[in-house]
Amino acid sequence: MTEPPAPCLRPGCEGTYEDMGGAQPYCDTCGLAAPAPAGAESAPTPAPAHPPTEPDTHVAARRPAAGVAVEAGVTLEAGVAVEAAPVIPAIPAQSSGPDGPAPGGACGREGCAGAYEDVGGGEWYCDTCGLAPAAPGAPARAAGPSGTGPAGSGRGSARGGSLPSGRASARSSARSAPSRRSVSGRLSSAGSGRGSVSVSVRSAGTSTGSSGRSRLGIGLVEVPGVPRPDPRAMVLDDPEVPERKRFCSRSDCGAPVGRWRGEHRGRTEGFCTKCGHPYSFVPKLRSGDVVHGQYEVVGCLAHGGLGWIYLAVDRAVSDRWVVLKGLLDTGDQDAMAAAISERRFLAEIEHANIVRIYNFVEHLDQRTGSLDGYIVMEYVGGKSLKEIANDRRTASGARDPLPVEQACAYGIEALEALGHLHSRNLLYCDFKVDNAIQTEDQLKLIDMGAVRRMDDEESAIYGTVGYQAPEVAEAGPSVASDLYTVARTLAVLTFDFQGYTTVYADCLPDPDTVEVLGRYESFYRLLVRATDPDPARRFASAQEMAEQLTGVLREVVALRTGRPRPALSTLFGPEVKVTDTELFAAPTREVSRLGARATAAPARAGRRRLVGRAPARTALPAPDAAAGGVPAAGAPSAGTRPAGVPDGGVPGTGADAGAASGAVTKPLDTRAAALALPVPRVDPEDPHAGFLAGLLTSAPAELIAALDNLPSGSTETRLRRIRAWLESARDGSAAGTGGAEAALESLRSLADEHPEDWRVVWYRGLTALVTGDHEDAALAFDAVYDAFPGEPAPKLALGLCAEVLGQLDNAAEYYRLVWTTDPSYVGSAFGLARVQLATGDGPGAVRTLESVPESSIHYTAARVAAVRARLRPRTNETPDAPSPHVFLDELTAAARQVEALDGYGLDAVRRERLATEVLGSALDWVLSGSRTSAPAPAGSALLGSRLDERGLRFGLERSYRTLARLASGGEERIDLVERANRYRPRTWV
């Protein structure tokens, strides 16, 4: 005989197991696999991938005190009391996150023609084969059960909680792979074998207090407001708890109760068939009831983890709206303790982002005669973050994640509230999308029943799988675990985080598989740090995380709008200076190859001079390679003449390598650029902080001597000495003899003592960059970027490292990121322009240089460089030269810039030299025949000279004679006069 199909063991499911053609049957209703028969050898199977759903809040079991006996049926696992779980299949969690796939989405199983269907509770399964959707890009998981154990949950396995574990737990082998820490490890050479750098920020000097931000979005982003609804409209017409959400309230049971039996509906009141504990899901208060002689009940709003929530009117205080929150069962000790805890802690807390607790009252239940307790809370009308996320849908019905900037605004507000709790020695423990409500333009935390004191070792721990930090089950909650929940919430809000309660329960997807994480690197790094498996590597406080999240928000908004969002850093000072503002060497030969006429002037007695060459003092030689100079990518090394270039000129232009219109830029002085990077601010907790404040402008030799005379040292004085040695090594002073070696030796000693201090790691990168170990510098700065993703300084340093490593695409990315966000870092603009010129993007370099604001002291230098960048491809003989029409526009724009610079303090000598470069380029353009293919309008002029050969020659002669009058030496004056004569047109007079 054929045996009847076995009923599904999932609580609340009425299906039966059906053979789908494989080795294991599946339920024909919920799609879950049948458990292995008792005694059978269990074959390891991968955990099923679920849509973005999660279980109800669970209670992590109390850690038993030493010498306390553990009850029968409870096993000790990794130091945590964990109840023995019956062997049942994993239960899809009740959704606490945004909904799953769109209705009707095609099943992903090969050969199946079904579609995913919502079966209730935020769960999705195929209507044909019964399988759940797979999480895209999910990492492989070790064999073992998924979500079947209570994992420190006092609710038992029937609630489907996942298994939190500490980083040292033996269960860690069954968890998902850790998040990829670094995105820009790409700066280090492949196969270099260099490991990552760890950074600790416990010495960052941040506090846990509130920073006093006032409104949602902090003025950076406009968050859509949520109107405050009519409270009466929120009252349920027929308050009833769905059967799938009915469980025994005893923490050591958690069995399903009140379910359908045959043709009979589940009872809303009764006794648990497993443990005999009474249950009731019937509201104890009805409309019109008056509690404590003061609060008139209007109706039920919702059913939460601790019972029914009622709307009431406070007749004693201006008929204000309040919320009464009852207990699930007054006989449940954990529930009662949580309510008392909420009353005790929250009555003392006043914060704009935390729901107010007004009172705690008792009311006699007329039916049972029991005295029930109720918490009287502020009524917060609006939408939860879960509702806001689920309301966003695409045209096809799929969930549309929140913009990153909106999610960041929510995160900052939540961190403000958590920081306030932390400052009062309290932990929230259960932040998630359900527990934060936006009302108008404000975010408030609600459901404060999980709040506990930091030193509490006895109370039950509440948390939610997918949000709770993995170490909580073993080590208990902490500030770091609270910050973990905020980061997980940000991830759930900003992308379709499928599998975040299963395969990604304690890690993040690879950024290459999630578009928003790949686009906003800083946002991804913030999430990675806040969810690090090691709590000590997470942010040190809510304020610190809020500051970095604010920096990330500024960056995201700047990238999306194109408008800078600068801010003063609390960790780094401003740029020391901006080096390499002269991207091109000053011209030392003729400004026009086609227009110059060679003259053989006889040598004069007592003077040796090369005709056509300016005095040596006017040249700007490139720095010596040994002194840290690094040629731009693609540029020939110093002293090398490109093949086919006569007299040092650049092919196709006739200009020498040092001319403004040449094809190469000045080599980058890496040492100078490294020492110009922002300097970390002195730790105010350092004993010598005041002493160092008076030495900021001291010369290196004087500073080293002063530091050597200190009776005792500190971390900051040793770091300042390292910088002084690096500076003295560059300027060649006597005190700097062996400065680089001394800096390296001191840094090694300091790193041995404080290997993860972020300031020590920053100076490791600085020293490596100055001494030529560019790859090690990139690793160090990358670690600081990991620690502080909202800071511009590490990105500026990484841009410099990428440039000297020849990775110009990465360099341009980091320079652009800094410059777009904060224009006070002018060095990033010159760096970006330098990289753009090296890659042949002349127009991009011009746009970057011309974006330097007039308020900057480097405005004039940027405009001068922009003029020279416009003149680089001078004639149609240049391979990458623009069309004659385009280059005529460039000449006109360059001439206008030169004229405009007269009003910005450009001295006469530089103005006339720049004029000769513009006029010389225009003369080559005319003589090359470009004018015939792109004739200029009649009467066109450049810098007061007609746009023809005769007019341009007169203009060059006039500029050179002006320079001769301004010359300070006789030889220079004679040379300039002879140049004027060579360019003067032939005349009869």
C-alpha cells in the first residue's frame, strides 16, 4: 500500500511532503525540505537561500552564573545556555525587513515554469515547485543546519532564530564568509604578498555623547516628510493576531499555539499543548475602558512582541494622545521583567529621537481578576522605516531601495539616539527597520523593551537575527553590537539584501555584486567597519560612527548633485601646502617653432651665451630623481630626448620639453607632495599636546633639538620627531643627516608598541611614501581609509600613491572624489589635472583647473596652468591635436583668461610670458595652414594683436620688449631683445 504523505512539520503549515524527483521530499505548501528520518545518517546540505525576511525578535538566553545549575533539557554551548531543539526544518522568518520579490516573478529553478507567490509573513515560494528564491551572489556555506537552533534564543527553535556566534566559537565554520575589507587593495601589486594593515581607533578621543544635530538630513539632503496621520484612523477594526504569529510565550517553549485543527479555527485563548502554559491573544482592553482613572482606550493599534498596543486619550493632560503597551502574558517572567525594565530606564530618558515614557499603571482585568500592567508612552504617528522601504516600488512591482543619502540621514539620527542611551550607560540592543518611525521630519526610536544596562549580566537579551551582532550570544551586548545593528539596517534599506538572515547573517555581499556598494566605496567601507567580526575593530562610539557617516553623506550628496559639501575634519588639519601648482615648466626656448627666425649674433667679448636660450635662473629644472621626483606617467625621464625631436622639442610642436605647450608635464616631487598631505591633529589626551601646539611652525632642526630636551616622551612627540626627521632629510640641513633612516628606526619602535594606532599607521604610510616604498604607503593609507571612510585625507593620500604607482585611473578616482566633496583640498584639483594631462584628457584637465574657486589663494596658479593646458596640442601636425575650429576656440579662451588674470594679482613678468606662449601658439596655428581651413572672423584679435601672421609677430615683439624692460640682468635683457627681433615682421623701417 502507498503510505499517505507525511504532514509538514513547519508550525502553522497545513501542507504535506511531496516527492519532487530528488533525494529529499519538499512540502507542497511552504516548500521546505522534510527532516531526515530518525537514526538516518544526515547528509550535509547547503542552507536554503531565503528572500529578505527575518524572524521575530528573539531572546538570547541568560548566561548562567558560576555554580548555577542548568535546567534539564538545556545544554551549554560555548558558554551560553542553549535549549535543546527538536529536529525540525528551518522556518522562514517573519519579515522585519522590506518585502521580497515582486509578485509573479519567474521561478529561478531550472525547468520550472512557476512564479513566486507571497504565502504570508513576508515569505515567498514558487507556486509550482515550492522552492524559495535564491539569494543572488550568495557565498558558499559550510554544510550544517541553518536557522534550526535557538542560538542563544530563549524562544526555542520553533521560532526559527539563526545561530549567533562569537568570533572564537566552534560554530563559526558554519557561518558565511567575512566581508571583503578593502576595495582599494588594488593599489598594491598583484602577488606582492604584503598583508593588510590593522587599525585600532580606541585612542581617537571620541565620546559617546550627543553632538546636538537638530533635523533629519542635517541640511545636506531633503528627506521626504511623513505627515502625522489622524490617530483614530490607525485603530484596527478587527484586532486579531494571525495564526502564523501565535507562539507560546514561555521562553523555554516557544511552541506554536492557536492553530487550525481540521476544520476548526485556532483558539485565541487556551493552553499550550506542549508545556501547558496558558496563552491569550484577545485584547484585554476595549474601546471606552478607562485605565487608572485617566486613560480612555480608543482601540488597538498593533500586536507586538510584548502584547497588544492600544491608543488612548489622556483625560488628565489636555486630552493628549498616548499609547498603552500591555504584556503578552503577566505570567511570563521575561516579559514582565522587560516591561519593568522599560519603565525604570525610559522614564528617566528625554531625547528628541526617543519615544517618551509618561507613566506605568495597573488595571484590573474584569474577566480574569488579574492586575495587568501597562506602560503609558508618547504617541508617535508616522511610518516605520520598514513601511517607508516597502512603499517604494518600481514600475514592475519590485522593491526600490532607498537612496543612500536618505538612509544615511536615518542612520545619523538613530546614532544620535543610541549615543544618548550609551552616555547613560544603557544599550538599545534591538535596532532594526521596525523599531524606528519617521514622523514629519523627525526619526524616533520606539519599542524600548530590549534596553538594558551595560553592566547587566542577568536580564534576558533581546535581538533580531540578521541585525544582531554574532558575538552577542557569547559575550553579551555592547556599544559595538548596537552600532552593528545600525550598519545592518543601512544595508537592508539601501539595496535588495536577499539572504541577510541566512547566508549573509553576519557579513555583506561582495561590492562587485551590489551596484550601490560598488558605486559608493566609502559607504561600503563604513558598513564593513561597523560590522567587523571583531567588536574592537568597529567604531568606538556612536558619535564617532555618526561623524564618519556624516562624512560619507557629504560625499554621496556631492557626487549626486555636483555641489561640494565641505566640512572641518576633527581628525586631520588642512593641507600643509599645495605643491606642484606649476604643472608645466616655464618655456626656455622658442614659443613658436614655425615663426622664429634664427639669427647668428656674434659673440661679444667677455660673455659666453647660447643664442635663443634664456638665462639659467629662469628655468625651472625638474627635481632630481634621488630627491623624490617622479616623472608623470608616460613622460620621458630627465635628460632624455624623445626620438625625432630636434633640439629638445616635442614631436609635432617644435617646442622643447620645458615649454608650456610641450607634451609632458613637470615631474612630480613625491617627497614634497607627501609632506604637504594633511597632518593628523594632536591627540588632546596626549600629555605633551600643549607643548606641541607651540611647535607647529618650528624649523625641523630646532624642533628636533626641542623634542630631544623633553624630560619624557609620548606617542605624539615621537610622531612629531619622525615628521621633523623627514622634513630635514628633504631640505638637506645638518640636523637632517640620516633623517630618513632615523625616522624609519623610530617608526619601527613605535609600531612595535602601538601597531594599530591609526596615527602610527598614517605616519607609516607617510614615511614609506617619502622613502620610496610606495606600495607599503598605499597599504597603510588604505587601512586609515578603512577606519575613517568619511575623511578626505586618506583618499587624497591614496590618490598620490596611485599616481606614483602608475595607476592613473585609481589616482583620478580618488582625486576626483576629494575635489568634488571638499574644494578646500586644492591639491586634489592639481593632482587630478596632472593625471588627466598624463592620460591625454586635456579638456578634462582644463575643466578641473578652472573649477578652482576665486576664493582660493591658488586660483591664479590654476588659471595659468589651465591656459597652458589649452595650448598643448598646438597645430594640426600634432597626432592628438583638435580640429582647427576647436583649437581656435581654445586660443580665444586662453587669451581671455590671460586678460582676466590682470585683475587677480598676476605680476607683469608672468603675464607677458604667458602672453608670448598664447601668441606663439597662435602664430604656429596660422603658419601651419590651419587658418585657411578655419578662418577667424574679420577683425579677430588675440591680446590686442590681429589674428594674422603680421599682427601676431608684432604682438610677440611687444611682449618680449616689455619683458626686456622688466629684466633684472643685462644678459637676460639682451636675450629678450634678440627674441623680439627674431619675431618682428619684416618691415622697411
